[in-house]
Amino acid sequence: MTTTNHRSRVWLILITVTTGALAVASLSSLVQTAVALPPRPTPEPTATPTVQPELLSKPVPSGGSIELRVQFPSTWPWEKSHWQDLWTVVQWQDEWGHWRDVEGWQGGLDAVGIGEGGEVVGRKMWWVAESDLGRGPFRWRVYQGWRLLAQSGTFDLPDSNGATVMVEVSLAP
């Protein structure tokens, strides 16, 4: 065996031993660090809160509501005209007889379902403040885009707290 070959083997053995020693030292320090960590505090059990019903109930606002019921004809083209595309507007009549849109009472239908007779009926509801109870006249209009599909007759807002005025219209296809 040559001297160069012998030195290479010695260096290889030294490197292997040194690497192994470093690995053992690292593992040893990790184990010591893990053992040296302080114990985690355990959370104190908390008492179950007592529910007080008077705090959970909210006062019901005074006022009433108006509800629009929209009856769809049996020939309604559902594949082309979706109920979500309809727009409802409540209007009020001023002292000169002009109809004006009510800013807060405009929007799409809330829901559509099957009525008692099997017909498809859409629904829209608005809350009426107590200060507006008994006012009128109002009317409801239903649009598809800019096209007017239905218009209700005139109605007054409910005249007592908790009352609902129901308005019905039928759509033309």
C-alpha cells in the first residue's frame, strides 16, 4: 500500500468519526434541550356562563310590513326569464298626483314558491316604520329590465303595529 493511499484512508476514517461524533453531540443537545423545557401550563377550567334570557331577547321594533305576492302565469318562459331578474319598486303618490319611487323599497323578489293552488308565487316584503303607519296611497310595480310587467292597485300602509298589508299582482309573460 502506498503512503498516499494510506493517508487517504486515515482522512476518510477521521472524517467519518468526526461526523458521527458531531451527530451524537447534536442529538444529545436536542434531548437535553427537550428535557430542559419548562412544563406547559394547563388552562384553568372556566365556569359555564349562566344564560340570562332577558339579555338575549331583543325588543321587536314597532311598525308593520308590506308584502307583495307575484303570481307567475303557467306559460311563464322560465328558460328565458328567471325570477331573479325581476325588480320590484314601491311608489308613493305626492300631493300633485305624481308617482315617486320609494328609495329604500326597491329590489328583487325575496323568494319564489308553490302556492296553495299549485301556481308559482314570488314574494317581496318590506318593514314599515311606526311613524309611517297608515300613510298612503302607495302602489307596487314589477319590472323585467325596463319593461313593466305588473302594477298593483293603490294601497295604504298598515295602520297598526305588527300588521301586514298584502298586495297581489299577476305577471303577463
